[in-house]
Amino acid sequence: MAEMAVITVGGKGSSLSPASVFLVANKLAQVRIDSSILEKLSSSSNNNASPSINYLIEFPQFLTLEEIRASSILLLSKLLLSSSPIRAEIPDLICQTLNSESTSLCFDPINVTEEEKCVLDSCLSVSVLDGVSALLDYGASCLSPVSETMAALSCEASKANVSAFNLVDSGDGKCVKDEAGVASDLKVFLNGSKLTGKVELDAVSSVPEIYGSFRAAVRVLHSMVRVKINSAMKGGIGGAGKAWEPVWMSLASTIRNLGISGLIRADLNVRSIGSEGIQSSLKRLVDEKCPTEQKLEDAYASASKAACEKEYVQLVHNVNNLFGLVMTVVSWEMITSIVSLEGSELLDKNEVVAVSAENVKVAKKSEKKKKVSGKGTMVVLQLIRDRLQGVLVDGADVFTNLQKLADNICSFLDPKVPAFGDFLEKIKEIVESNESRRLPKIPKGTRDFAKEQMTVRDKAFSIITEIFKRHGAMALDTPVFELRETLMGKYGEDSKLIYDLADQGGELCSLRYDLTVPFARHVAMNSLTSFKRYQIAKVYRRDNPSKGRYREFYQCDFDIAGQFEKMGPDFEVVKILTELLDELNIGDYEVKLNHRKLLDGMLDICGVPAEKFRTICSSIDKLDKQSFEQVKKEMVEEKGLLAETADKIGSFVKERGSPLELLLKLKQEGSELFKHEGSALALGELDLLFKLLEKSKCVNKIVFDLSLARGLDYYTGVIFEAVFKGTTQVGSIAAGGRYDNLIGMFGSKQVPSVGASLGIERVFAIMEQNQKDQNQVVRANETQVLVGVVSRPGKSVDDDLILAAELVNELWLAKIKAEYTTVKKVFKIFERAESSGIPFAVMVGVRDLKDGFVKVRDVKTKTEEEIPVDKMVEELQKRLGTSSS
């Protein structure tokens, strides 16, 4: 017999777990009090108070023995954690009683002080709440994988369509993580199964949602249990019960739904059995021993009633009772699925049918072809077959053997038996090691750049960097994550898209949302008064992925910080943006431009309260994707704007056109915008900006658009956004504006700034699509020469490699981009050079080096020339100097 486990309580570093509470509750472990805590209790107890009150530790009679023992171990733990003085005799009594051989749990009366009585009274009920919750936690963590495994068996037994399991957690809100996790695990069990995919069943398609909700409820329960069972007594049962109630009721609801779902599948399993005798016998057994749906509903109703009446001890007991019923349902789902899948082999051994040998062979072949279980369910079925060896009696009637099979499986699914632990480990092993789980995938909203895309990217980055440097910008790099406080409050409603990191270094950090705020932080932190910088780096947004919209993507930023001529930096930044889009050669685009002060003036004129400016701007900014009616509905119904105010905004934001023409219209005498002080100032600044852009011959790319709002909170002046007008739908490809107050948020000194950011991922998408449309072949490398050595008689492979290394090294030393290869057939050199787009090949054959020559081949013209080996580098440099490649 295995030595019984020992659970130590009260010692430094010792803590209870749901598993240890379960073991003690079921007499599978002994309890030991750490000797140091007993000494501490003895030395700190109040010797002046007389233990004159006769006290009996009693728990409510409706609790089961398992629940009482779990409550007792929690009572012991809480007394040891209590700050109130307790004599060592009290915890010692509880410990001895828990370790006694008695089949019941009855405490002997003990004399206590008034203070000890108060501590015991307050701890008793709360210990029940925490103790039974620990049992629920342990049981639920076992039930979750087992019930999902049984559901997988039922899918095969009922020939169900399992397409509902094709879920992926995309992070876009369409599929929650737990649903996707359940679906993924079920697919692991059913991988390779030929028994599914035929019958549409609600009891199967709803499994991810029902079981995913159960997983979520179990996770919440576990996080609370982990804290509560190792905490000292805080408050009374009322406060503790209120904290537990929503956790228990959520668990109860998901357990009930899981049980009802299992009952439906168990019934389907019974109906799927081909043998009428087995089917009727199994149905009789299920009706006799399996809880009904009504019984589950009654148990849930009892829990709800106790919750309404705030009878918290009764509530947790009722939830635990409901859990026990559902565990039984899961056992019967397993029994019915096993009988459906294996019944004819397990139970019909004595039924002899006269058939020919040929018919037997055909039947066996058909049966073998028919019964192809999933790779995971096959392991479970074999486990059950092995367990049932010797259990079923040859010659016994079907009902008797069904009873034996049911009893054996029910005992197998008892968490108190060692075989159950082994079964859980086997389930875990299946889920984690099955080959379908090892298939790699990339997170949604991210992308790999293959060699062709890297070529496009490098070319784009080279163009962008050259333009930035042309305008005198200096490079800057900042950390990929910032303090969370640095980023929060800078992005308006988009702040919810910031990725927070788990705290592992004593600071709350988040991944950077853009490059502008880190730049502002850098300028303020280093007390810079002027800085023209560029940065090309990745940023992160917890957004819904879509075409051209990623969660990790590059931004290319150009910013000018400092005091300069009025509108000078604004003009240069917009000019740079047009240069970038022109030289990247993506096609037709337009730059929409507006001014924040003009926008604020417009809102003021329309009667929007100042405190709603930013949130209304956020709504207006959606006009490029939604109709005005949709935006108006948001402004009125969600943001509390008057309908007439929204309509007046609509009369302004429809204004859009040529910068100089629309500006002239807005500055006409009588214009409301021109009369308003703030918007009049903005119109004056735009007048100068448009003249500068006209002189720089790029104003034709600009569209003056009063609907452009840019939702970010930090903009204070000119704002702009570039939009691609081609067939590839990618939305905004660049944006920016003036932000005069952002840097001052990080320091005492304001440094006016303006900048632009290019969304390079969307530009990549356009460039790649253009290449496809124009059938352009992208060359992924820049290799100029391929050195090839053909196998020579009497020379080993190593000798060929040494010669290739010697020749290619001469080219590398001459700064020629070269590769090498050793081949058996000379045409292999030509094939590789042509497929890789390498313009020249150097070939060394059997006799070439003996004569002191190598062959140089122009891959494009397919012409060759013998060149002295000592002239090889010089000749290739000459050819490459005149080559267009």
C-alpha cells in the first residue's frame, strides 16, 4: 500500500491547494501542523484569560462528510493564520480529529476563552465557504478535460458534423479564447476520424460555447480559491458570501448547461446503437441511474433560492451537489458512447451467426474501413478496452454485462481513485502531443516577410530613408515598450488599443502605440529645444485585424520639434509626405488636410460643449468609412448631442475641395468661420501653408477636407491624412499633424512640433499588388556571380568545395556579390543562375584549371568566354561595371 501523503499547515512558505484540500477531505492525506507555529501559539496565547467556556466545533448537518472535512482543514488553517491569540490545544484537536481512523468526523468538546470562542464562531462558516469552494475548484478542473473528452467520443458515436470546431481565436471578438481552446482540443482528439461529419446536431455544435463558458467560470473560481484558502479571516460570512456568490452562480449555470448538453448527447448515443437488445438494456440502465434534466434544473433552482435568501453555506453546498450530479452525467455520456462505439465487440461475443468464410472476410474488411477513430479518441477507447478485460462475463446476458461495464466506468471516473489521475494525465498527453497541435501558426494581425517581400521592403526603406536624410533628419531609436503612464491619455478613445505587458520588473509597461509619443518623451527627457528626426520601427495595436490592418506593423516617422518660421515645418512635413508617395511609385493618391483650430471653431459655432470636442471629433473622423446618418446617430444617441447640432455639423463637414478655392470661399465676408476668432486664425495659417505648397508644386495633391478630424487627442494645428486612390483597398496610408502641447506633458517646457507617419505595411500591400498586376518578377537576392565547380575525376567532394571557396573568396575580396556551388553536371550551374536571376556564372570543369582558364558565362545571352584565372576578377569587374543588372 502506498504511503499516505502528508499536508503541512501553518509553516513558513506552506500553503494549501485545492488538491491538498481534496486529499484531506477524502482521507487520502494526513494533516501535520508545523512545529514552529505551535511554539509560536503557545508563547503568544493569553495566559491570563481562563478557558471556562465549553465549546463544540459543529458544522451544519446537511453538509456531506467530504464537505465537513474540507471545512475543517480550512478552519485549522485560518486559526493558524489568525492574528488573535489561540492556544495550541485548539488546532491540535482539529488536526488529531482529521487524522483519526473514525469514519465520521466528531470533535470532542473543549474549554475555550471568550476571545477564542469569538474567533472560532467567525471562522467556522467562512471555512465552509472556502473549503467547499476548494472542492469545487479541484473537481471542476478535473471535470473540464474529462467532459470534453467524452464529448469527442459522443461526436463519433452519433456520427456528428464537427465543422463547428473549426474556430480560431482571432482576437476580433468573433470567437472568445476559451471557445477556440475547447474547439482546438476536440479537434486534437478527432484528428483523422472517419466517424464524424455526417449529422448536424445542436448538442455538438454548441459544445465550444458551452464548454468554453465552463472553462472561463472555472478559471475565475480558481483565481479566487487560490487566494481565499491561504488568507486569514477577514470579516464575517456576510461579506465573504457576497464575494463568493457571483462566482458560484456563474459556475452553477455553466455546470447545469454542461450537464444538460451531456444528457442530450448520451440519449443520442443510445439511439445510435444498432443492436435492439443492447439499446433497450442500456436505455433501461440510463433511466434508472443517470440524473435527469429535471433533477439538474431542480438542483440549480435550489442554489438560486439559497442565493436569493443569502444562505451562503446552503448555496455552496447546493452548487457542490449540482456538480456531483453533472459528474455522474458525464460518466453516463462516456458509458453510452463506449457502448455505441464498442458495444457489438464487447457484448455480442456469444451471438453466433452462420456465415460463409468469404462473407466473414468482407464483413471484417468493411468493419475495419468503417471504424476509424480519431487519433486521440482511439487512445481513450483502447484504455477502456484494456480496463474492461476480465470484467465482462462470457455467457452472461446483455443487461448484466452492461451493469458491470457501467459500474467499472463510473468507478474509473471517480477522482478519489489513482486510475482517474492516470486518465487525466493521458488526456493531457493526448492534447499536448497530438500532431495536429504541433502545426505552427502565426498570430492574427502579424505577418512573415518572405524573401520576395523583404526585397520590396528593403527597397521601400531605402527610398524613405534617403528622403528623410535629404531633408536633414537624424535617426532616433526608442524602446519597443514604454511606461504605461507615458502612453495613456494621449490617444483619446484609441487608448483601449494599447497592448499592456505583464508586470515582471516592478513597472507597468505597454507596447508603444506609435512613434510620436516616445519621440515627445525623448525630447522632454533630454531637454531638447529643437530636433529634426526620423524613425522606422514597429508599433503595436490591439486592433481587429483586416486586410492592410495589422496588430504589429512598421511606421516611418518624420518630425520637426522646435521654434521655427510660422508654417515652415508644417509645409516641409507635408511636402516630404508627397515626395515619399511619389518616389515609392505606388500610384494615384490624395492628401486630405484640415486644421484642428478650424475644426474646434466649427464645433463651437454649432453649439457643441467644449468638453465634448474631442469625442465628437472622434465621431467625425469616421466619415470616410460611414455615412453622415450613421455618424449622426452615434453623436446623438451615444454622445448626447442635440439632433439640430449634429445637422449643423453636417452642413460644415460636407465642404471639400481644392485648397485655394475652398479657402477663398471660407474667408468670404459673412462666413461664420471667418467671424470666429479661433477658426479665423486657422484660416490665416492655412492661407500661408497652401501658398508654400503651391510654390513647391505639390498643392495639386492636397484636398482641403473639413470632415478630416484625426481622433488623436494631442493634435493642435494642421492635420492631414494620405489616402490611396487605386484599386487596392487599404484605407489611410499616411497621416500626421501639429502637436504643440504633447512634449510639455512630459516636462516643464513646451516644444512645438509637427510630424508625419507613413503606414508602410499598407504601402507594401500596394507595391506587392502592383507587381502582381504588372507580372513583375522580384529578385530576392543581389548576387552578381555564381561560381560553380564541376566534379573532377580523382578529386573528392571536399577538393571541389576547397577550390570553390578559393575562387569565390577572390570575388568577395573584390567586393563582388557572389555565391558558390559544387555540382556533378554543368547544366545545374546554369539552372541555378537563371532561376535566381544571377547575371554571370564562373564555371570550372575537368580540364579548365589545368589550362589555367575558367569559363565566364553571360546568363542572359547564354554566351561563354574562356578567361585566364588570374584575370577572372578584373574581367568580371569590367562586365559588371557596364551591366544593367
